[in-house]
Amino acid sequence: MNSDAVLLLEAVNFAAEKHRNQRRKDPEGTPYINHPIGSSKNSSHEGGITDIEALQAALLHDTVEDTDTTPAELEAKFGAIVARIVQEVTDDKSLPKQERKRLQVEHASHCSHQAKLVKLADKLYNLRDLNRCTPVGWTAERVQEYFVWSSEVVKGLKGTNSALENKLEVLFNRRGVQL
């Protein structure tokens, strides 16, 4: 087995273990692990990304934010680069939600290229998921607000990966949101 495949499988397994009891907020309660796997798949299949560290980071991007995983644990298991990428896309959960959202918009253009790739793939997955079904407790207005906010984040990522950006632009246009 080639070493890249081994590295990806290690990241998939780690993320699956960490997210094993988590569910998405959709009516079906989809297993959460579908999200990081889908984000990584978007990166490779649709974005043409072959950077193994960016693909690993896409698989691991919510582990620090949403599980008991520490940055040091990621660094020990996956190396400094993967840990740094994950840290760049991790929200500080001690801050209020609106502040976290504001900081995502503010910091998007300052992220490394690899972190921008993860952000694009993450947004693409989340927006498609919102089009597929509305999370429990979300109104149509909240979904639209998420699209508008996401477009502000994506504006700061422009010029990173045209394939992913074009797919996002199609989603925004369908919602009447300008990118």
C-alpha cells in the first residue's frame, strides 16, 4: 500500500474514533464523520487536491474544535504541518458564536494556502448539506443567513482553488447571494 493511502487511512480512523458518538443536526441524525470525509473527498475529487497534508487536515479539521483532541495530540500523530492547518481552521469555542463567525470572515484571507483549501471544501460540504435538508430547529431565514455569512468567508479565500470556488459560486447564485 502506498504511503499516502496509509496516511489518509490513519487520519480517517482517528477522525472516526474521535467523532464516533457525534451526529449532524439533520433530521436523520447523520453520523458526523460523514462531514470530514465528505470535505476531504470534495478536496480531492472536485478540487483536484493531491497535497496529502491538506487532505489529512480536511479529515481532521473538526477534531480539536468538536472533540477532546488537542493540537499536541494531532502534532504527535500527524506532524506539525497537519496540526498547524487544523489549528488555522479551528474556532475558539470559548468565544461567543457571533464573534467566532466574525473572526472566520476576518481571518480567511490570512490563512495558509492549505488551510484555505480545507475551508473551501468544508464550506462546500456544509452548503450542499443545507440544500439537501434543513437542520432541526433551523428556519429558512437562518439557512439563508448561513449562506450570506459563508459567502463573506469565501470572499477571503478567493484565488485558492478555482474548481472549488466555482462550485461554491453556483450554490451562492442559486440562493441569490453574491460572491
